[in-house]
Amino acid sequence: MKPLLPKTGKEMIRPSGRAHYRPFSLGIVLLMAAALWTPFAFSEQASSGEGGRTRIVFPVQDGNEIKNAVLDAVSQGSIGKNLWQARGNVTIHYEDILITTDEVIYNHETKDGYTVGRTHFSQGKQWLTCSRVEFNFGTQTGTFYDATGYTDEEFLITGRKVVKTGKDTYSIEHGSFTTCQEENPKWQFSASRSDIRLDHTAHLRNTVLKVKGFPVFYTPYTIIPLEKKIRNSGFTTFSTGTSTSKGWVFSQGYYQTMGRSADLMIYGDYFTLRGLAMGGTLRTRPNQSTHLNISAYGIRDKEDQGGVQLIVDGESRLKNGWRAVAKVNITSSFEFRRAFSDSFKQATRSTEYSSVFLTRNHESFATNIAFERNEVAFPVKSLITSKLPSLEFLSLGTPVGNSTFVFSFKSSIDGVSRKDSLSETEGIIHRLDLYPRLTLRLPPLLGFSFSPSIGVRETYYGAQYSENQEEGIINQDLHRQYADLIIDMKMPSLAKDYDASWLGTFRHVVEPYATYRWTHGIEDPRKIVRFDENDAVADTSEIEYGLVNRFYTKKQNGAGTQEKHEFMSVALIQKYYFDPSFGGAFQPGHTNSFYPLNTVTGFYQTGIERRLSPISAIVRIWQQNRLHHDFRMDYDTALQRWRNASLSTRWIQGKVSIAGTYFRTFRTEPELFPSNHIQSSVAYGIPSRGLSSSVTLSYDFYTSKLLNSQTRVSYAWNCCGVITEFRQYSLRGRIESQFSISFALKGLGSIGNMRNQDDLF
């Protein structure tokens, strides 16, 4: 199993812009010199080689094994009582190690020796060159002078003096490290002294980060993981910033490894106007099928806006198809999240959903055991619903014998609760739900296709709303039962080919359809406590009808053949309600939200009773992966006014990309809120190469305010890169501004306080 790699965690209130380091290895390079320190016995009988050169083969002690090394030179022999000399293009071959120099002098008695002239060590992709080497075979120590070389394909090291102090330890005086292969590197770390243990760590003292030889960052002590150990404990990069509501902020963290499969990050933020905030993230991956991340952040605020946030993200794949999942996001108060979030998206998100469940899917059947909590923030008091627990069984559909019938069902046993500003359940109440369904699949006839489906639902509640509104929710059983019928009807489609038009050659297909829905039997719907979407159901008798226009062209696929491609669709959809009161569930003058009002458009809330629903228009355009548009509008036939409009778009052409989303809602009814909001992003370049930039903004035309903006500019070279970012957002008089910078160094990672960009959609 590979060790856990540091990565971006879940979205927290507090930014996690910490430094991440990728290890590099110096040890494999210095192992090239190991042969020079291994005791061997010289043989003074030199054999003649090609070109008049002399060669000797001598044994090398490698643990309990003796291996042979070959010393080849123009001439060699004894030059004194205990001295042996090899001169002229001296080469030493030992397994895959090659050592070359001008001259080697060795003392048999003291086991001291040295090389004369430029000395070169190489082994595979690693090599090291120095002006001379002093060594001792007995102690297996020595000194390399003016050393330069590569530890692998990335790291270039230099050192005025490299001293081998033990079997696997080295010390470098006035050394440097870089991954830039040029005379004047774009970046390098220089240190007055570096202590190295092979395959472990490098400890650098008085470290200076230089960019084109100019010092930009200093730290008195740095620990860098080497070779096999890719993580190491230590303090993360210190960062600071300013906030209009919290003052200056000073941030520091500590990263602690916990074996090969876990780590812990502890950090603190000190706000000059608010106090000290603390947070931590624990990550563990005990095996390939299990991971668990736990993050917490909190502050005791001086202005009574403090709180705590807990985020849990975990998953484990168990035996026999079972899977355990934890997705928890809990904040003690919306006011705390709004005050201490460092992005507009986090500060304005009004919902928090948490779930811990055990599930198993087998063929068309599924079993779920879940604990859930859902919170929606409102000005007075949040709405909180919980399932503690929920046991659910369902089947997506099973053929009944050899017939054309398909049987499906959904059943659940829940312990549920609800709390809002008007009422609250007394603890956990029970809910039992059983919902079988039978669908008939009929073959098409003359282009017509019918698919009827009928279901019966029985639901038992342990509580209900009292007829006396002041009593709220009372613990009195309620039985809800209803039957429903759905008939999907597809009619013959019309098609026509166009060979010469301003759109080119294409095929136009018109597909009419209709869906009839009938639901009957729900009595006293206002007594039903709504815990989730299963409870928001009303009687109805309606027909939904529409025309879908599809436009096709031909394109060439990867196999070189042409295939049909839908590049545009235009749909017009409307409903007719035979029962506009929905069995008495509809309340005129109030915002109604229940099934089946929500089956056509996302802006379905209304307080006007009507037989004809607004007409929904949906236009989609695709052009392979470079262009996508989604345009939607609702027109109210009763008021003869547009109710809303939305546009989502994405366009990519070369290095330029544009994405955006626009929403506009009109106050056609007193209960509806108007809005006029755009969020867009423009980017240029490729972040991994050369110059790139992006601008993301969110603007409210209704209030004429720039809600959020983020500008990022980066430049990436072959061995490093720099990223700068400025972000700002405004929320209820609170204006937050933040400037971030990060250096990306090849072979190491990034240093700085840069956060990941927020998603646009």
C-alpha cells in the first residue's frame, strides 16, 4: 500500500492553504561512491588490456557476499611501501556503477586514498561530478569537493563540500538544490549546511529560496522528506492577511504524520478584532477500500458570532457488496458561517446536509440504513429535519414472469423529527411507508407508444399538525393512503432533412408527447408533517403535453466513421389541471410547493390557482465538447407575463474559455421574490504551461452590487511557476478582500496560501 499523499480536503469555513512538499532523494546519488569505501585486497599482478592499458580484478566485500570490481588505467602499480597508484583515464566498474578520474592513490595500511583530477560517478540516471575525492575504506567515510550532479531526472544538487559521515548519512556545506536545468536556475534552495540520511530526510539550515539568483524567502531551518518517505512532520507556511470585519489575521499550522496511512493537521488563526480560532484535519486510509477525513474549526468570538463547524467525509467498501458512507457538514449557526467563511459560496449557502448510511445494491434491489440531518437557514430560526434512523428497501423494477408487466416497490421505516420557528416534534416519531407499483410495457403501434403505471401508497405517521394552530405538532397517529396512475404517451415523430440552409445539412425531428397523472385519496394534506419530499404530495388530475424539436447532423468519430449527433433541441411544455385545487391542498395567496407542481420547471412555486400552467421553453445547444448552451424561460398564460429566465453557457476555443450562468425572476405574484443575477468566468491559457489568467465574478443587477470576484494570474515554466490571486466579496455590509501568492516548484510541490478555485456551477 502506498503512503497517503497530501491532497485538498473538503470545503471548510477556514481556508486550508497550506504548503505541501513532494520529496526528493539525494541518497541514491551518494551511494555511487560506496564502492570506494568498501575494503578490498589489492593484487599487484596487473593484466594487460587493449591499447596498452592495464587491468586488475579485485574482490569487494558487500555484506556477507564478495563481488568483483574492475580497475582499468593506462598504468598502475606500487609507488611506495604501502601505496598503490593508477594513472591515465582511470575507470572503476562495479555492477552498474562507473567511476572515472585521472588518477587514484591508495594506502594499503591506513586504507586512505584520494583521486586526482575531475572525478565522475554514474549509476543509471544518477550522476555526480566533483573536483576530487578523499576517502577511507576502513571507516567508509570521505569527502567530495565542489560536487555537482543529479539525484534522478529532476533534482540538481551542488555542494562546496559533501562529507560522508556514516554508512547512510552525509553532510553538505554550502549546497543548493533545484530542478531547473540551466546555468542560472529560475529557482533554487541554498543552505549553509545540510544533513542527509538516505531514504529519510534532509535537514537544511539557513535556507534561502532564490529566484534567478535573487533571494525571496528565508527560513532558519527546513526539513525535506527524501526518497521513500514522501511525507514529513513539521510547521506549514506562515501566512497573514487582512479583513474589514476581523482585522489582521495571522495563520500558522503544524502537520504531523501518523504512520503510512494517516496524518493530522492542526492550525490556528489569530484575528486582531475577534480572537483566536483553532482547527484541525485528521485523514486516514487504513486500506485501499477505506478512507476517513474529519475536519473541525471553531472560535469563541469577541462579537458573539462564534461557533463550530464539523465536516466528516468517509467511505468503506465492505464484503458482499455493502458500502458504508459518511457525509457530514454541521455548523453551530448560520451567523458563524456567514461571518467566518472566506468565500462567497460558503457564506451564502443556506442548506447543510449530513448523512451516514450503510447500503447494498444487488441487481435491481437496494437496502439502505441511514442517519440524516438537513438544515435550511431562515432569518428567524432554521428548519431542521432528521432521520434517526431510516431503514429503506426498494426495487427499481423486476419483470413478472414472462409477461410485459414490471413490478417495483419502495418501502421504509423511519424515525423522524422536525423543528422550525412555528412548531417542533416531541422527540423522534415513527413513519412507515409502503409503495408498490406495477408498470405495463406495451409494444409500439403505428408510431404510438403507451406505458401505463399504477401504484398504491400507504403511510403511517406518529404525529400530525393539530387543527388548532397554536398547538402545532401533536403526537397523534395519522394514516395517509392514495393511489396514483401515470400514463406516458409518445406519438409518431415527424422528420425532415435539410441539405442547403444557413445551418448547413441537418435533420429536424419533431417528437410530441403527453403524460397523464392521476393521484387520489389524500385526505387532510395540511395535517401531514413534511419531513422530506415523500410527504409533499397532493391529489391531482392533470395532463402534461409538449413538443420536442431535435436537430441532428453527422460527425466523424474516432473510428473514422460518421455517426448521428444531436446539436440542438427546443422543447415547449405545458400542463392542464383538471383539478386546480389539487384536492384542497392548494392555498391561494400562499407559496405552494409540492408534487406534482415541480415536474416541469425549477421555478414552480405559485399562489395563483389556475387550470393552465405557465409554458416552459427549454433550448439546448451542443457542439461536441467545445460549446454548450442551456436556455430556459417560463411564460405565464394567465398573467400574460414572463415569470423567469435562465441561461447557462460554456464555450472553449483554443486557450480561451468562457462560462457563465444568468438567472432572472420577476415578481409576478406577491409571494415571489425578484432577482437579477449573473455569475461568469473568463479564462485564457493553460495553467500548466506559460501564461494563464482567469476572472470570475458574481454580480446582482437588482441591487447593483458586485457580490464576488476572483482574479488569478499565473505563469508556469518547465521547472517552476508562480500564481497570484485577488478575491473579494460583499455580504450585508461586510467586504472581504484577500491577496494570495503561491510558488509551484517542480519536484517539491507548492509553497504559499493559495486556495482552490470555487466551482462556477
